[in-house]
Amino acid sequence: MCYTHDRSSFILGDDKMKKDKQKAIDLIKKKINNETYLSYDEISEITGYHRKYLFKLKNEILDGTI
């Protein structure tokens, strides 16, 4: 699965943006494997999850609990 990042398609500060946990997990796995150039701030913008929660997900992925 490949994700592209286009900043123009995201409206920052939009409270109606849905959170996408599976996309967050996929992007974090790609980041762990050095398969993406996205920062955690950019992943946060894309998925709607706060940066701190992304690090919680990262630790769960590394621990094998996800």
C-alpha cells in the first residue's frame, strides 16, 4: 500500500477530520523500516492523531502488541 503526501489536500485545524488508526499504523511501520520520508508531525496531520499518541502506537508496534 502506498501513500502520497499532498499538503494541499489537508486543512489544518479542521475539527471534523476523522482519525485513521490503520493508516497511522501503516505509516509508522513504514517510518520504522525507513520506507517513508514523512515526519511524525506530518503523519499526525495525515491521520488526525496527536504526535504523542503516534509514539504510543510506535511502541506498541515495536513491542508486538499491535
